[in-house]
Amino acid sequence: MLKDINLNAMNHFEAVARLGGISKAAEELGVSPSAVSQQIRQFEQQMGVRLFKREKRRLSLTLDGERLFQTTTQAFRMMRDVRSAIQRQRETRHFILRVSPSFAVRWLSPRLKSFLELAPNWDMRIDAAPDFSDFETEVVDLDLRYGEGGWTGLHEEAVVHDLVLPMCSPGYLEELHTLSDDPIGQLRQARLIDSVKTHYRWDFWLARHGIMGERMIYPMRFDRSSMAIQLATDGAGVVLESTTLALNELERGALVPLSTAFEAIRFPAYWLVSPARHTSRRIVRIFSDWMREEGAAHDARASALITGLGCRIREQRGRQLPGEEYLPE
């Protein structure tokens, strides 16, 4: 049985056989040559066989010694490798974040370099996935979620507000102007691009602006905002979308508001979400502080852009029709 084997003596045997001599083994093990010799004698006595042949101050393995060495050196090498891996893992710190795909690509990625400079000794893994984490069964530090909040049993904090309004390319807007001077009339003639997973969709927005009962159709539906934004940029229609995700296109003029007659809806859209116990983790605190600063800077930049384009901003929490009480999604 394993408890009958002197592992210390086996370690000395493996070192002598691998290095080819007692002195080299003693140096590696940090003991005296006499201590190594004593361990080898004890090990041979325990095994009941000679493991080395001693010929004029030179050691060579016997057949039994060679068989034992092949097994022990492989075992000790595997243990050394595992020990090194464990040590490296302890020295390397990990941060796992889950975030929606479009937000990850369009908003988070261009800003990540500054966060990595704040946490240079951390390994970061980002899961760009539409599904929320199950913190009880998955190894995830933090979610950066899109929604209106209210996740039961979890700590949540809004860090980025969104501004939603109808947008299209300048070329497509010129086409609509040739059909009507009235923004509502333009909408009735427009091809509407529908982002099916956004908090505010065309059905709600049209009803909110009293455009109800009209035969409005959405020939193009996408479950990724980035695809809907790209199609609108290409001049294929009008999209009701996020200025958070389309900020670059708006700033360079590739997208423009359909009309300044329509307000931009502003609401808390992106949230840091985790079990309360995760908030004490150092990397979660570092990332949360960074997100608050980045979110505040983004909100100021987006609001200044939209008001600079002549649009008014309406603050809103939850979806609400004119004259109605708060309607949670």
C-alpha cells in the first residue's frame, strides 16, 4: 500500500537516478550527500532489491532500479507540473463578466484598454451573450445587463442611461422629404427597421406618439441592434434605436434623427448586476468604479450630442403611454 512507501526516500532515489549522481541530487534537494546515501540505502531495504550498481564511485541503475525510475520520474514530473500550474493559478487573478453582444462590441470594447490599465495583473474573460447569468450555477463575477432593473435577489446599479429615437441615414431622410414635409407622414411612408430585443420598440413608440391604428409594417426584424443600426446606416430604412450603440454613427453624421419634432426617450438601460456577496470582491469594486465614471462621461456626451442636433430629451423610467400610469415591461 502507498502508506508503506517512504515517499521521501523515493524522491531521493528519483533525483539520483535522473541526475546521475549523489552529489548532484544532494545539491538539487538541498541536503548533504551523506543524507542522500542514507535515504537510498533505506529505500533499497524497503523495496527488498538493489536499485543501483556501485562500480568505482559510479552509480548505474539495475534492471529493477530502471523499472522503478521510469515510473517514479514520470509521477514526480506530473506532480511538479501540477504544483507549478497551481502556483501560477494562485498568482493570476481572474475576472469574468457577462454582457450583451452589441453593447460589448460597440460600447465596451473601445473603452476596455483604460480598464485593463487599472487592473494589469488580472486576467479578464468576457462572455458576450444575450442570456443573463445564473450566479448559483455559473462562475461569473458580474453581469452588465440591459433592461429596466428589478432582478429579484440580486444587487443592481444603473451605470449607463440610454437615449432612444428614430434615426436614418441622411440620404434616406432626403428621400422621405420628397414624399412628405410632415414627420408623421414620412414615417407612414418609411421602411421601419425593428430591433426586437430593445426596451422600446416601434409598436410602443408609435402608440406613444398617437400613431395608432395605422398599417405600419416592419419588413426587417433583427435580434441584434448592431445589425439594425448598420442597415439604417446603409440607407435601408428608419430604425428606432439606442444612441448608446449608435453614438459613433451619429457623431460622424452617418445617422441623423428622423425629426427634431420627436423627443429622445432617456432611461436607465445598462446595469451592474450580481449577488450582493460579489460586491466585496476587489475586482468587482474596481470595475464598478470604472463603469460609473465611463457611464457618466458617456451620458454627458450623448445628451450634448442629441440636444446639439436639436432634439429634446424626455426622462422616463419604464414604458408609459401619454396619460397612463407607469407600465413596466
